[in-house]
Amino acid sequence: MTEIRVHIDTAAVDRAFAVAPDVMTSNLRRFLYRAAQEVAREEGRQAPKAFSTLKDSIGVAEVGFLHFQVATGTNYAVHVADGRFPGKQPGTAKGLVEWVKQKTGLSGKPLDRAAFVIARAIGRRGIKPNAFDQRTMVSTGGRVVELVREGTAAGLKEIFG
């Protein structure tokens, strides 16, 4: 999992959290949520698409205090991002048959044979990585920092004027 961490260490922010922690928290939460939504949207653009299942499964969750997570809801996203070394042949039941059908237009026994051959090839050769998550972090990291700064400034302005 790739992370973007932003740490702000200033006396003004410390004072603002001491004076009005709810105001600072609500401002930062709002801007962090927006940042997470922008990261999720960009990750959807970067993700490879066959059925758009991977793209459509990307979502945002608040997992802790001012901590948001952008994650996929598929069990194969890690294999897409990190690739797969040669080794054990994967099964064909979890999306491979549908992918082959969509790509080739086959059905019936020819579809089953093609899916089996592709699964065997994956087992023998592996899958090249498509680091869509890494590309997303590189392209959105600056924007996340910018939004955190905006949230901090909004909180400071609301508290101290």
C-alpha cells in the first residue's frame, strides 16, 4: 500500500488545536476528504480497464482521526499493480472467463479453452506489473499537500480571523 503522509508542525496550528480543536478538525477533515476523493478519482483514471470493475471498486474510507484511505474493493488489484510471478496456475472462475469473453467474443467450449490456456500462460510467465497506484501517488501528492495547507489555513482563519 502506498501512502501520502502530511505532517504540519507549527506553533500557530498547535495553538489553534488548543483553542478550538473542533474547528480545526472539521476544516482539516473536509479538505482531507476532498483530497482523498481526488486521489480516488485519479486512481480510477490510472487503473487498467477491461470491465471497469477495478476502477469502479476504488473508494474512500475514513479509517482514523484525520486519516483517510483510498482502496480498491477487488481481490485482484494487488496482482494488477504488483504483477504476478510465474508459479501456480490461477483459477479461471474469478473474472478471467469474463475478461476473455469480453476481449475475444468467444462463448461455450472455445471460451473455456481460451480461458484455460491464458490461465496456464499466467502460471508459466506471470503478469507484468501495472503500478497504477504508484503513478497516482506521484501525480497527486502535491495536490494533497496543497489541500492540507488550505484546510489548515481555513481553520486558522476561522479561529484567529
